[in-house]
Amino acid sequence: MLLAVNFNLNTTSADVATEIAKDVRERGRGKGQPGTLKCVKAIGWYIDEYGIAQVSINITDLCVTPLHVAFEEVSRCAEARGVRVTGTEIIGLVPAQSLLDAGRYFLNKQQKSIDMDDSELMVTAIKAMGLDNLRPFNLDEKLIPINIDS
């Protein structure tokens, strides 16, 4: 499943966003210089509507590169360039499992218990990645439910 996601930066520089995109996308900078994330295509741009630069990525296999891994890597590359990720924007729908995995990841990172219900795990993921940074993140509209028959 493809996941389209934008990472908001605290800069207006499309050049900085483009450099971060080149760092993380699978094909990297080309010519034998691969990026850090497998199954990821990425570009950087400036968004007039928001007045910020974004790293826009497509994750083509969430089993290889989970959402929270992409968030952490874009954040790391942004920090290396003196900027930071201020929020995340999911384009379209996101699998419930991606938010559950992210919630567990961020709780573990904070050395907190992951013993909570699914809705609390999802809220943790939403807050940790700033999914509600630009507009409210409505789970009813954005979530692909977990298929209990698989």
C-alpha cells in the first residue's frame, strides 16, 4: 500500500527541503549515492498556502519503511541542516496499524508503558508526529481500519 505524507519544516527554503528529500529517498542523490530509506520517493518544495517548506514523500511499502521510521529519519536529516519537522500531513488514508505501531514506538522512546488501548496509542502517534499541526486529524476520515479477518 502506498502512503503519501508531507513533513512540514520550520523554514521557507525549498532548497533545504529538497536536500532533505535527496538524503532520505531510496534513489538518494543518484550516481551510486542511495538515500537512507528504502521504498521511499521524495521531493522538497515550498507551499504557498502554509508559508512553509515540506518534504513530500511516498512510502511504497510500509512493511519496509513504517511511517514513524520515515518521520524520525526526515527529522534527523532536518536537524542536521539546522531546521526541524514541525508537523506531518497525511494525504489520503492511513492504515490503523501504522498509527498503532507509531504510538508504541514513541511511547517506547519516551520509556513509557505501551499498555493502553488502541485509541490512546493512535492519539500518541498523532501528537508525536504533529498530524494535527495544520488542521485537526480526524480518525473517522483518515483511517483504514484493521482487518480482523486477516
